[in-house]
Amino acid sequence: MHEFLLSTAIVALAEMGDKTQLLALLLAARFRKPVPILAAILLATLINHGLSAALGQWITTVLSPDTLLWIVSLGFIAMAAWMLIPDELGDETDSINKWQKYGVFGATFVLFFLAEIGDKTQIATVALAARFDSLFWVMAGTTVGMMIANAPAVFIGNKLAGKLPISLIHKIGAAIFLIIGVTTLVQHYFF
């Protein structure tokens, strides 16, 4: 259960102000149909984070424990630095127009899935699954974290986005990633 709660918290914080959250805001403003948008975000996240968690689990079978420890620890420390760089969403109008022919659900699913590839939350999912050796709880936690961050974005839209202390949220997320990375190394070498 620890893996679930930590994964939820990390991804919910990492997603604040992230490009996929900005995409959720844009899709909500464009389509004004929150239920199919949220359903598509949920499905895209389940598939993306399921594959990411499976990759994290697989990595544990091909790397030595010491190599894996260093990669995961340094990965979390790098994620801490990455959290401090704000994401920007370019003009996605062309992309939305291209996929709009598949309806609200189809367009949201494809755009969200593609935007999540290589994103902070996807990489965090791989690292968390490798760190905790728990595919299900990590996938469930990162998916819930994604929904915690994106559901309000879809329902409330731009009204709330300008009032959230995104910089502070990113700093808290960065601190959590840094703590996990450092404590993983400290626990291994000193305890």
C-alpha cells in the first residue's frame, strides 16, 4: 500500500502544470464534454502507465541490483531537477483538429497518450515500478495521481489553473523526488 500512496502523491504533484494537464485544460475548453475527456484520460493513462510499470519491472530482471540502484536513485534525483523546469504546451490546435474526426473520446485518448510518452510522470512510473517491484500498486497509484491532477483541470478549466501555486507545487514534488533518490542510496549503503 505504501507503493500506491507514494506513487499517487508523486504523480499528482508532478502533473501540476505539466504539459498533459495543460492539454487536459485545452481539450476541456475545446470540447466542453468532461465525461468522455476524463474517460479517455483514464484509459490512456492506464495503458501508458501499465506499459511503463511493466518496463520498470522488466528492467529489474536485466540489470544487476547495484546498477539498478544507481540508475533509479540518480533517476529520481534527475526528476527532482526536471520538476523545477516548467512545461509549456505549444499550439495544439492543429493536433486537436487532426484527431477531432475520432470524436471527443478518440481525440483525447490519442493526444493524451502521445503527450504522456517521455513525460515526467511516465518516467516516474518506470522508476517507481523498478524501485518498489510492484507493478499493480505503482500503476494504480500513478493512474490515480494523474486523475487527481487532471479531473479538476477538466471540470474547472482555466478558472482554477491561474490560482494554483504551480511553482510551489513543483518545488514540493522536486523535494520528494530528491528525498527518494538520496534515501534509496543511503538505505542501501548505510543500513
